[in-house]
Amino acid sequence: MRRNILLSLTWLMAATAVAATADSTAQQGSVIDEVIWVVGDEPILRSEVEVMRIQAAQEGHRFKGNPDCAIPEQLALNKLFLHQAEIDSIDVSDSEVSRQVDMRIDYMVEQVGSKEKLEEYQKKSMARIKEEMHDAMRDNLTIQRMREHIVKDIKVTPADVRRHFRDMPQDSLPYVPTSVEVEIITHTPAIDQQEINRVKEELRSYTERVNSGDASFQTLARLYSEDPGSARYGGEIGFTGRTQLDPAFATVAFNLTDPKKISKVVESEFGYHIIQLIEKRGDKINVRHILKKPEVSDSAVQVAIARLDSIADDIRRGKFSFEDAAAVLSDDKDTRNNHGLMANTNEQGRTSRFRMQDLPAEVARVVDTLRVGQVSAAFRMISQQGKTQCAVVKLKSRTEGHRATIADDFQTLREVVLNARREEKLHQWVVNKIRNTYVRVKPEYRDCQYEYEGWIK
């Protein structure tokens, strides 16, 4: 499964780069691309292969086998999954895409040091970077969702696990990497009421401009909305179910009845919005919105850090436990209800154990310096919703890497067997899909050794 994640990430970045390359070549007006594969009615361009090759080299990713063969095959696989996702109505909301783009941008900024440096490195504005990532991220998430849909019914029993590993030599058993359990107390810095009022007033001014006919909602969304995923479409999010939206946003959106009217200012976990109805269709709705996010002042961050440092000092002095403090004082409701214990939710389920790379980057950096039972100093982090938070953490436990055993690591071994069954299912699905899909490959790619049989008709 790790390989598939790497391929998806590489493809995401490559697809982003393709958009930039297309703009550049269009400006030059002199470069002619070439179709090297056709899958169904979807072409694969030589430029796509070259860009993915460059991006993979930059990220240190190596393809299995000859890249000249592996890269176009991976692009072809993506097209198969996307085509089936359209048939099966596998949907990804704009809010989810935007959230993932923002998280990816935050990671990139962290790597280079600042937004300004990222813009300089990419030679484009932050808005342009986000815009180019949006469609690629949507496709990437759709492919992941489609893969999960294909294997959703695969199950394994304890007997399957024991049978799989019964005769395996000790040194062939999976290596279980170091894992940790982490408790956290978060505090969200207060936003000045003056800043909130500024944002609300700005949104109200947009409503007045639309109502007066001075500007259209779509134009204002493109110019001013801080949701890059929908801003480029004039604020339109596309038909979306209630459960895919923030609850406060959904309540207002689904109560709109007149497309000519604009909602009052709505607060969600992402910021503040105004919303305009486009159309209702069954249990889904299509609306436009403009999102504005109040800015957190440095002084508010320092106040939050000081408060958390004071709480951490009291915990170290034994005035109360970290767990009791988290249950009463933490802003994060999910961890607060679990006495601060962070939960790792993934496609395998929910657990309290994290590999270091699965923790939020800011948390992992701090946890890596702690001894078991130690409480950290306060630090700043970005939440999944893109909001500034401050936190202190406690390392509850650390289990060093080791060879798995049935007695101690049954869940890990179960996942090995489950993933193997899933990969078998996916492989067979792809082979069947290829068999029933029109594929045309240029002669230079006909002698390749592909992972999946049937490309060459």
C-alpha cells in the first residue's frame, strides 16, 4: 500500500506540473506534444510522462522497472480508476479537495521556509499554485476513493492470519516500526473581535454589491474568496450531500430557497461565508460561497502559548494530571473526550498508535524529543481545518521497532494479510478492466514488461 501512496503523490505533483508546463508551452507557442497512449477515449501525452519522470526524480521516488514503461502504465491506471469512479458516482467534495490542497501547501511551505520562498521557487503566486493543484488533488482523492470502494468487502479471519504466517521464518516476518501513543492539549488563540467584525463587514459589502448590481457573486468569489477550490469556479462547490459539508454551512445552505438571495454571514470551522443557492437536486445541493478567514495576531498566539506553558508547569508539579487537564481544558473535542489521547484513523480503522510519519508534522517534531511520560513546552501548529492552534503534548508510550509476533502484533499481521488480499482484488479488477477497454499504444511501448497484462491488444 505504501507504494500506491507514493505513486499517487508523485502523480499529483506531476499533474500539477503538467498544468504549468502547458501554460509555458502555450505562451511560447512553438512546442507540439504527442499522444503516446490512448485509454478508452483518454489520451496520454509524452509531456505527461516527462513531467512525471522529472517530478519523481526530484522527490527521490523510483519506479518499479523501466520508467519509460512504468510511468505511462501508471497514468493509464489512473484513467481507468477515474473512468470507473464516474460510472459509480464516486464523489469528492470541493471542501475536501480544498482542505487537502491547503494541507499540502502548508507542508510545502514548511519545507522551503515561507510562502514567499515557495512562490519564488515555483515562479508563480500562491493563488496560482493552489489553483494548479486543485484538479490534480481532486483526481488523486477520487482514485483513492475508487480503490477503497473496490476492496471494501474484503475481510480476513484470525484463522487466515495464522495460516498465512504459520510456516514463515522469523526473519521473514514483517518489521513493525517504532510507534507512539500521544496525548495532547490544544488551545485556539483568540481572534480579536475587531478582526472578526472586519471580515463580517467585508462579506456584507460583497452582498450589497451583488444586490445593487455592481458586481456578480461569481466575480467577487473569484477575486476575494479564500477557498481556492471553489473560487476559481466563481464560488460554486458542485452538487454535494449534507454530510460532506460543515454542519453550520450545510444548515444554512439547505435552508436557502431563492437563488436571487444571499445568506447572512455564516461561521463554520473554516471561517466565515456568504452563500448563494444555485440548485437543489434530491438530497444534494449546489451553491456558491465566498470564504474569508480572520487572521490570528502574533500577540494572541503568544498569550495561548503562555497559558499552555502554565498548564504544563502545573502538570509537572503534580497539581493535576495531563489527562484531567485535557478533559477539562483542551479545545479539541475529539481528544478532550478521550482525556487527550490522539486517535489515528485510517483505512484499517482507529487506533491510538502512530508511526512518527503519521503524526501531524509539528507534533512529530516535538514528540521525537520527548521521553515517555514527559510533557512538552507549548508550540504552534496548524489544524486539519487550516486554523492556527497552540498545543502541549505528552508522550504516553513508545514501542521500539521489532519483528512482528502473532501474540503481540496480531493487528499488524492481520493488516499484512488484508492488504495482500486487497492488492490481489485490485490487480484482478485492473486486468478485467483492461480487457474491456479500448487501448492503443505506440509501437515503441509494445515491448515493455508491464505490471498488468493486457495493455497490448
